[in-house]
Amino acid sequence: MARIAPALTALAAAALAAACSSPRMPDDHVKEVEAFRAKHEADYTKEYVPLAGLFPLSEGRNTAGSAEGNDVRLPARAPASIGAFVLDHDTVRFEPAPGAQVALNKQPVTAPVALKDDEHLGPDKKKDGPDEISYDDIAVWVHRSGERPTIRMRDPRGEVATHFEGYHWFPIDPAYRVTARFIKDPVPGEFHTPNQTGDDQVYKTEGVAEFTLNGQTVRLRAATTRPGRLYFIFRDGTSGKETYETARFLYSDLKDDGTTVLDFNEAYNPPCSFNPYTTCPLPLRENRLSVRILAGEKAYPHPPGHGNTPE
């Protein structure tokens, strides 16, 4: 034992030195990430977990109800027919069936009405849609998948909601909180990317964020969602293994000095990681990274088998 003790002591010393030299996430950063994750989970649980249907609309009349053969098929507890969604070029009108006990934004609806979709902008240029048609706790509304109008359905008693397996995160790691230099493009522009249903989505872009992670210099193209707010759609070396195969999302704020802090501890899955009735954008080729980012949200245990994955 006397000969082994010095070796053990040396190993313990080396482990202690490594522990002391590894970065530690300050308490305020831990609380910040924990607060972000808690809010994200609450928002997704409310907005995306109950989604139970996504129905493309054809020009003209699209029937809705629980009976077989309806274009918009509702759960069995709904009436056989609640009416129809009428697509007239770019507008959608709901025509209630006679005697249907349905509501528009929680008020009874008995006459045809034009519906605001979930991208509709009010007079102040802020979203004031969608208009929801509901029966009991089932709700449907017009959702834009790219430029294509669809009907999206929420059912808190649906299969996805009742079998949801929760959110799974890597431990918070300060090594994955990096400061990036934002390199502006000569002029602002746009980029186009398909979503998982093949519809084109367009984003404003002003440049790329450049940073060093795990010894690699990395660049990510950002979408600008509003002045100073950056949105990243990316894959990395963990995608399809530890993390969701299609993409993850991350937001950051651009500072006045031209830098932005990317905290990959807050990288999260799109809702299509667990719900097949969502429309999620795919990452640009330049945002498909080789570096492994073992931070943020992990892969959902049993992802739905739908959609396109990047090559």
C-alpha cells in the first residue's frame, strides 16, 4: 500500500487541479439559464404540446367536423359537422353549420366570418391573430406554413398531449457560453429556407456571428427578428445523436460594441422534435456545424417520424 499511496496522491492532486482550472458558471448565470428553461417549458407546454392536427386547405370549401370524410377532421367528441373553411385566394372564411355549437374567440358564431391567421398584423403592425373557432376544449385556426394557409388544431386530450414525455437538458456548462463577434454583411438581405413540410420561409439577415468553441472557429448565420435581436437555426456534431437531428434554435442580443453572447445552455428543440403537427425551419447549409455542442436541450426520447431532414 505504501507504494500505491504516492500514485493515488498524485492522481488526486491532478484531479483537484483540473477541477480548480475548469470554468465555473457564476450563480447569476445559472439562475438566468434556469429561468429561461422554466419559461421555455411553460410556453411550449401551453402552445405546442396540445397541437393535434394540421390540415392543408384547398381552394374553395373545406368541410370540418368529426365525421369521416371531412377535410378538417376533429376528434370524435366534436359534432359530425361544425361547418366549413372556405379558401378564396388568400383569405379564409368560416361558415358555421346550422345549429353548430361553435364559438369564435369564445363568442357564439352563427354567420360566415373572415378569419385572421396567426401571422395577421393589426393597425399597429403587431400580430393580433389568429381568430379561433372552438368547440368544448378543441380549437382550430388558420396557420401559415410559408405562404400556404392550413388549419391547425389544438386538443389537450389528443395523443401528443397525453403521451408527452417532457423536456431533457444537459447540465449547465460555462464552456458553452461564448462571446461572438458579429460580422455584418455589406447590406442587409434575406435568406430562404424550407420548413419540414417543404414550404419556403423567409428571414431577414444582416450578418454572421463568429466565435471559438472547443478549439474551433465557428460561424453561424443569424436571422434578425427585430433590431438587435438575433435568431440562429443550427445543427452540430451531436445532431441525430445526443440532440434532435433536424435543428435546434438559439436567440441572442447584439450589443453596441458589435459582440453577442451565445449561451448554448439555452439552445432548444423546435416543437417538431415531439409534435408532428408543427412546421419548423431547416438550417442553412452554412449553419450545419461539425463541432459538438453538448449543451442545451437533448433529443426528445421518441421523436415523431415525419418531415424532411437536411442532407
